[in-house]
Amino acid sequence: MSITAYEPGASQLLMGNEAIARGALEAGLGFASAYPGNPSSEIIGSLAEVAREMDIYVEWSVNEKVALEAAAAASFAGVRAIVAMKQNGLNVASDFLMNLNLTGTNAGLVLVICDDPAGLSSTNEQDSRPVAKWAELPLLEPATFQEAKDMTKWAFELSEKIKNVCLIRSVTRVSHARGDVRLAELTPPGRSARFAPTMLGQFTPLLVTLKHNMLHQKVKQTKEAFETSEFNWYTGPEKPELLIVTCGSGWYYSLEAVRTLALEESVGILKLGTTWPLPEKLVLEHLARTDKVLVVEEVDPFLEGNLKELVGDAFSSLGPLTFYGKRSGHLPTIGELDPDRVMSAISTVLGRERTDIDAEYAKKGQDLTQSMVQNRMVGFCAGCPHRATFWSIKNALKLDGRGGFVAGDIGCYTMALGPSGFFQIKTVQSMGSGAGLACGFGNLGRLGFGQPVLAVCGDSTFFHAAIPALINGVYNQANFTLLILDNSATAMTGFQPHAGTGASALGEPAPNVDIEGLCRSLGIRVEVTDPFDLQDTTEKLLDLMQRDGGVRVLISRRKCALVRAKTEKAAYKVRVDSEKCRGEACGCARLCTRVFQCPGLVWDSEHQKAKIDEVICSGCGVCADICPASAIIREA
Amino acid sequence: MKEKDPLNVIVTGVGGQGNVLVSQFIGRALVRAGYRVTIGETYGASQRGGAVMSHLRISRQAQYGPLIPSGQADVILGLEPVETLRVLAQYGNPAVTVITNSRPVYPLSVAIGAARYPTVEEIMTVLEELSASAWLINATDVAVEMGAPILANIVMVGALVGAGLLPLGPEEVELEFQESLSGDRLELNLKAFKRGLAEAKARLRRSGSVSG
């Protein structure tokens, strides 16, 4: 069901990200760009789906910095534009952002940052909001799905009013949750794109201090607009015993907590949608009516710190106030919030019992289930090419015997830091940093370093950030082998196309950037292998690893198992010959099930043999090559 | 039919079982019927064998937050038995109704022979102990019989509606299928849904109880 499927006035069940996209369309959006990253991917994904119908431009960009640059160009040319990224992506885009804020924009430009508290699908749980303060840009935080849509629409107006980027910070529980949203009219974009600066150096940092001063003025203008914003509201008694100040997903949790604890008469909630710069008058007015404040927000005490700054300035008129929240230890400073955590905080602050808990049932539930419920470790899918590649990496490193290791990167293959990839990945930081680290490791030779260095990255990650590191390695003659795990998809985030897939964001044919040719053009020795051919992959890797000096590349190419499942028939019918399977007596210590760990190949504890789970097996047949007893049979 | 407001429903299963699809179908049908609906989804690892859970908040009056507080579920729909147990322990209460598929999806620890998976009888004993009513549906078996094991999730939706645990009639859900699907997929989904309805109805007849 697309975001334009329903008529204006209707209610539609929309994901927070879809609501943001819909808000942009209602605002007259003309241009959208992003690099995929959860929990932000569906914003541009849902816009791409309706791009033809709405006659707007949508692209998957090579990385977040380019996405923001491209969208800024649209803004400069008078076209309303949106860019979406996850918290890590903001770091990539921030060099441009920290200059764009000074030069300013023209048509509305909205940058949506989706944070991932608890790192549910991320390598960190960074709170992105300080960027608003750092860059002096307006910050909006939607709390509901309706607000996600309406706030996005308004963000374009604000951006145009102050001629600067407007930031929206969402979190997983808004972006990836769904709720009914009342739709308004769609606005088609104008057709008068033109770049025509109205003053000298308008889009340059000409006279930095002057531009910096203009930026301060824009912050003042924003603050005034925020004072009367419909996205800030208060519910509760005139003089609350406790005032909760909250934003984003914290609002629903606070509301539910106050209701559940039946404290509507004594606890008030000030819900802020405009969190930087703070609407000072509004906030101070509410702070003056209480002496206890609990701040409920996701990840860092950003709002809490800014409130305290404000209180510091107004100290003489406010009187004593006690703050509770993350700094006081009433709410956790790691992980995400939920209604239970907020209820506990309120109960502790007010010194009341939690009446909503049935302790006896909770204990019984715990006691009866704990021995039955196992953890579900996430791992590579059945038939995943990464499992096969890391099997060969493990064997090649062992055969080489010099203590070689793998610098990892960001993608599905990051899971190779765990049992699914035989614990082969030893470092994981940011996009492209595997190759970057390999540049450093690969130049430690004169300092006594003698271990072979491998780096891995996926095809999409290669385009995003590994290319500069690769060029650095060539130029500085670093000694390492880069494995490019080319599965023809941005698999981790939902199979978005990229520069190497031959398709555009709209699914139309696009130039296919040749990874192999690009590497060869740098003078690099490149080999290509099919990871399902374990012997060839191991041999090629070993050969590249043992060559002297410089950068080598091995492209391990095989489509993602989930993509294959949609487009291809299984290559083999796989079965275990129970006569040949010797079970625990084999001497291989159950290489098949204990070590290889494909979910399609399971240990039958009743019969003490391996067996194929036919519902899960993808028919790749790789396990047939790892069984020393040739008991796993693949039939074409 | 339950009148509680908000009605808190949790759909749980393992990545790849179609958990998110189930919550979306139900959610869209409820919005069409005029309810305020919120769905909170935990699917960071949905394609990769992880535990998946959708929280549905259904209300006539207001929209609720995306996470149900501990101990506050009214209905738990489980696509996988151990996941049903996991969710029940945290979100259950003496009044909760549980309806679960009987077919396990083994965690890796079980598949590799490092842990034991409880028997269906053991699971049912605990489910009954911790709920007001526990339904076991052989949804995967029904779906396998239809030649499409993936449709176990839709069989379960049928059983949920047939058991009268949602403020929705079968025709309202069928309408949603007709709006979202077409061709063979629509036919198969409708068939699976009806098989689920029948499973629930048969059980109601057997027990002689009337729900909804």
C-alpha cells in the first residue's frame, strides 16, 4: 500500500518513516536522496515507490555526504528537498553540514536523522541531537505518527523562513512503528528549478564571521517560531507535584505511565516537539509552576542539559528546582526507554509503590519458562554466501599460519564477528573502516609487524567509503588483501539498489559501476571467486595473501540467498546419507552442525546424525564439501 | 468479542515467519473499521532467525504508544511455541488469552545440538498455567497441507479472528486481503485464512464454549 494510495481526509496505517515521506509530499517535495541505513531506509524507499506518479526526483546516493550535497543543490535551485539518514550517516555528512549551515539554503531543505536507541540494528546508539546545537540548526522531534507527517510538512516552511536546513530527529520506535494518520492534500512540486544567487557569495563562506552572525540571527528567529509551535503542549494540573518534560517516543511512555499509575491529578506532562533552540518563555512558564522535574528522553540527557542551562540563566526568578532523569540515575543512560522504565522513575521520585505489577505472576512466569526459552542468536541465513566466504577465510588463514586476521566492516557480514562467521572478524567500526585500518596495519612492517592483513567489505560499503581507503593503500603501498563480498544488494537494510546493481532507485536500468575494472584501473591485482567453490576461494585467497607487498583484491561474488530465493530455483536437493554419517564417532567433532552452523543443516539428537531441514535449506550444496565422510549428498 | 480499551495484542514469532505482515494486515483492517491503532515492531533481525515481536494497541478513543508495558497483554498470537512462552512470561497476566502455532522453529543452539527444545506437551502445560485460555493450532501442518508452509501466519490470523479475539469479523479481514493482494496470492491467502477460521470454530464447538 503506497503512501499515495488513499484520498486526503482518509486515515491510513503508516510507518513513522512513511508518515515523514507523506508529509514531504504534502509540502510539495521535488527531490529526495539518501544512503540506506536502518531505521531510516523507508523514508526514501517509500518516496521512490511513488516518484514516477508524483513526478519527483529520488535517488539512492553513494553515501550520506553526497546525499546531503545533492539535496542542497536542489534547495539552492529552488526545489524543496529531503535527505534521510541513520545516526552513523550523520557523521559522514557532517563535514558538509557544518558549512552548509553557514552558507544557508534557498528552498526548504529537511534533514531527517533516525537514531537507534539500544542499537537494535546499528553498531552504536549515538544520540544525534547535539548536532543541532553544534551546527545551530532547528531541531524537531516527532512523538506520534501524525506528528511525524505534520512536522515534516512544517519543517519545510521553517527552513524557507530562516533559509537554513531544518533537522528532524526520529528514533526506531517512531520510524519503525505504525499508527493511523489522517492524510492531507498532496502538493505537486513546481517546475521552475533554477540556480540564481541573489547576492555575492550567497552560497559560499565569504566573510565567515558575518555568516556566523547571520546564523545566530536565524537561531533567534527559530526560537520565536518555536514559542507558539503547535508541536509543544501541556497536559496536567495547574501546579503539578511533578512536571515531566519529554520529547519523541518519551511522550507516549510518559502518558501511559501517568495513566497506569493513576497520577493524572498530580503529575503534568510538558511535551516538546521543538527541542533546539528551546522555546524559553514557554518552558520557563511551566518550570515556575513546580519544584520537581523529570526529563524523559531517548539516549543522552540532551534536553535535560539544555533545560538546566535555561534554569541557570533564570535562576534568580525561578527558585529551587530538583531535576530527575538520566543524570540522577532515575532513568538509564544506556539502551532505550519503555513505559516500565518511566513508571519506575515516577514511582521512585514520588515515593509510591508500583501498583501495576503482579509480582506473583511475574515470578511464576519467570520460574516456569526460563529453562525452556533459549536465546536466539542471529546469524547468516541458510545458503548465505558470507558463511562460505568466511569458511574459506578461516581455512586460508590457518593454512598460512602467520597469525593473519580480518578487519571487518558494516553490513550483514559484520555478523562474522560471532559464531556464524567463525569469529573471523576482529575489528568493526564505521563504513569503510576495515580497508582504512588495513592501510595502517599494512604499513607496520618496519615496526616489526609480520601478520597478513585481510579486510572485508560488501559491494555497497565498497562504493560508500572503502574506495578512498583503497586508493590510500595503493598510494602508500600498504600490504593487505581486501575481500569484496559482492552479493549484489544492500542486503542488511532491505535490498536497495546501488551503483553496482545496474538499477536506479526507481528500479529503472542504470549504469553498472564495475568494481573489478575500478580496482584494476588502480593497478591492483584482482581475483574473482565464487564463494560456494570453497577450494578455489581458499586457494586464491592464500595465493593473494602470500604475495609480497601492495594492495590485492579478491572479489567473492554470489547473490544474497534471500534475493536468490525470490528469483532462482534451488541449485541442489541436499540430503544426508544416514549410512555414511558417522555422527559423533566421525572424528570431525561435528564440523557440519557444531562449526558450520547453517540453519538448514541440523543435528538430530534422537538419531545422533546430521540431517537437512527441508523447510529452511536453500539448496546451495556448500555443506556437501565440508563433510569429511562425504555423507552430505547434493543432487542437481 | 473483547471490549477492553485499549486492547493489547502481541504477535510473536521468528524472523522470516511473516510476523510483520500479520500485524500490518490486522492493523489496516482495524483502521478501516474506525479504530485508532499503533503497532510497535521489533524486527532489527527479522530476516535472520531472531525473535520478532509486534505490539498492537487497539482503541476506540486514543492512539497508544508502540510498546505494551510488562504484564499488560490481553491476547498473545504466537507463530512459534517457544517465542509464545518468551512473550507470555514478560507480558502475560492471569487474564491473558494465548493462541499459538504448534510447529517449532529451532534456535541455532538446538539445531547444533547444544540445547534441548521442550515438547509441545511441556509448552502447553506452561501456557495453560500462565493464561486464562490457551489455544494450540497446528497452523504449519495446515499450511504444509496447502502446499505453502509460509502461509502458517495467515492460518493463525484466521484462528485469531475465528476465536473472536479481535473486534473484527472475518469479512472485514477478507476485505483487507482483497485490497492488498491479487491473483493466486489472494486466493491462497484467503484459503489459508478460512482454514484458520475453521480450526478455531471446530475447537469452539468441541469445547462447547462461546467466545465473543
